[in-house]
Amino acid sequence: MSKLTFTPVPVTGELHLIGGEGTVIHADFRDVWDELVSRFAGSARVVYLDPPFNTGGAFEFRRGKTQLAYRDSVPWEEHLSLIRSAAELSKKLLAPDGTLFLHIDCAVAAYCRVMLDEVFGRDAFTNEIVWAYKSGGRSKRNFSNKHDVILMYRMSPDSYFNIGAVGAARGPKRRNHMKRCVDETGRVYYSIRTGGREYRYYEDDPVYPSDVWDDVEHLNQRDPERTGFITQKPEALLKRIILSCSEEGDTVVDLFGGSGTTAAAAAKLGRSFVSVDSGAVASAVTKKRLLERCLKMRLYDANRPLVTERGKVEAGELPDLNKYFDITEKNGRVTFALKRLPAGARPFMLSAGTVEDGIFTATAYCLDPVFGDGIKTEAGKCVHLVDESFNEYYFVPEIAE
Ligand SMILES: C[S@@+](CC[C@H](N)C(=O)[O-])C[C@H]1O[C@@H](n2cnc3c(N)ncnc32)[C@H](O)[C@@H]1O
């Protein structure tokens, strides 16, 4: 076998020909403010913001081993100032008929309501949505906190809104004091007579959500949607927001993208997305989540490319690749096969492709490497490794003379 060398290459972004049409940006949104405004001003039909709740703790990503995802403890004024900045930037990114959703907890909701009135105007306030859930423990010292607040502000009274897109059939739930009947066409309805009039409630008629959303639960530990990101929200919540306030082809923006729930829901619904997060874990999890979905569905849609952008990754030092892989070469084909490693020591993902003008275009993936799995590429092509601590490396295997 010829001797292989591995040359690190600097990369400024990635292009994936699958994943849904959108951009994942690994940055503090305040640092890329001007760039976001110049590229996306006035173009978002929906902006969803789910900032850290400033719980005083730190949130983890759990996969084999536990990794810090983001710290959630800053002085109160700093916390409010972060939310205000996000609201001000959102206003610039929103289309004239767009809508903002700010997801917060009851500790900060009243302050945010006043703040958003200032930023968007009192008339823009549309709803205070209460997301009520049952999960988590119960306190005996006070009434357990079982809801979040989602503040909804419209850019104009004509902002796009289609309640019809989020109705659900009334269903066969038993109704007290009502008689179950079947009409001449076979449709089931429940009937009640008052004031000499008959009121009919058909089982298959849609019922539209009110401002209390108690029909969407937090994801349970075994939910297939779970990524391991602790503060991940259910896609069902985002789907309701996106479906009611945007149409196919629209752009949905999230400035606190986390595990990419907004991006994933938007991609599934044929919207494009911009997902920004300052955390390395968040941006890697988002990228993998979007790619995984496409690979699982055997969908290769070159018209809906996913772009991921990040601060420049310098060539830097490579880790000991032999720690992870058995690396072999035959006729210019290089194979990276994962060694037997405990879950917490395995790389997060691996891909191979080409680098042109600093942009890595992936053509092959190994998204959840397990023993023996790996990637085959050609000498001279680029390999991208996200290790177990979410460090990212791009390098080219070459055959030494
Ligand atoms: C509550 S989580 C979002 C969870 C997300 N909705 C989901 O479903 O996974 C908040 C996120 O905001 C990110 N964040 C905090 N400050 C930020 C900033 N200034 N710019 C961009 N992202 C930030 C954190 O890294 C974290 O991932």
C-alpha cells in the first residue's frame, strides 16, 4: 500500500445538494447582523425566536457522552438586551406581510410583551399563545409551571394568515348532552337543540386552534424526532406556526436555531429557511438532522440545496485520524472505516466531497458512524470530519510519492 498523507484545508462554508433549501449559519446573530440584513431584509414571512430562558443553568447535548450545548446564565439586563436585539433584527428581516413569534417562559413574558410593543408597535400585537404541556415534574411548593408563552406580532393587519391550514377534524370525542346522529349522506354529527334551533357539530368538520395550545406535547425521551439537544421543541409546534403564517416557497427565519426544529419543519413544508445559532453543537446537529432526513427518504433534490456557513475554518492541526479509522488505499480509492469505539468517542459525522474557492461540496455521507462504517473517497478529494466534541476538520488524503 502507498503511504498516505493528510493535508488540512481551510474552508469558509459548505454546500449540500440535499437537505432542503436553506442556509444554516454558525454565528452569533449580532455578529452577522449587516450580512443578514443585506441578504434577507424584508424577505421572511415568518420569524420564530426561541431564545435561551436564562434559567441560570447550562444545557447539554446527550449522545453517548454529554456535551455542553450552550450556557443559559447571563445578567438579567443582558438577557433582555439579547431578546431586544433579536426582535429589532427580526423586524428588518420580516416581509411587510410577515409575522414574528417569540417563544419565552413566564419569567420574562411580561417584559417581552412591553419590549415588542415598543419595537413593533402596540397595534402589531396579535396573540399571546399559551403552549400548555404536561411533561416534567410537579412541585408541592407552588403551582407547577406547565406552559410557555409565544408572543405573536404582525407586520401589518394584512399579514398572511390562514387558519384553514391548521384545522383538525373534530373527531369522535364524546359530547355531553348531545345526540350522536348520522345525516342522509352518512356523515356523523352531534346535535343539540336550544331556543327552538338545532345546532349540528360534524365529526369531520375542522376545528381551529385557539390561543391555548394544549394538544402538542414536549418530545418524550424515545421520540424518533429527538436529536439529543435538551431544549429541542417539537416539530408539530413549528408546523402550526409555519403553516398558518406562510405559504410554500416562503422564507422562515430562526435566529436561535438550536437543533434545527424550525429548519426541519420548514423544509418538510416546502419553505426555505435561515437558521442561525452561535453554538457549534447546534449548527452540527441542525446540519446532520436536515441531511439525515433527506438520506432516509432517499430524496436527492439538487434544486433545494442546503448551504452551511460558518466563521472561516483554518487549516490548523488534524487530530490523530488513526485513533478513529482504519485507513486503506487501493488504486487511488481511500477508505476510512470506523474502529470499534464507545458511543461517546465516535465521530459525530463524516462526509467526503470537493473544495472549490473555500466551499466544501459534499457528495458522500456517513452520518452516524458505527463500527466498520465509514466513507470511501478518492485521493485528492476532501474529507470532512466532525469529531465527538464537535470540532470540524477538512482534509485531503494524498498518496505520497
Ligand atoms: C432554547 S435554544 C433553541 C432551541 C430550538 N428552538 C430547538 O428546537 O432546538 C436557544 C439557542 O439559542 C442559541 N443562542 C444563544 N444566544 C445566541 C446568539 N446571540 N446568537 C445565535 N444563537 C444564540 C443557543 O446556542 C441555543 O442553541
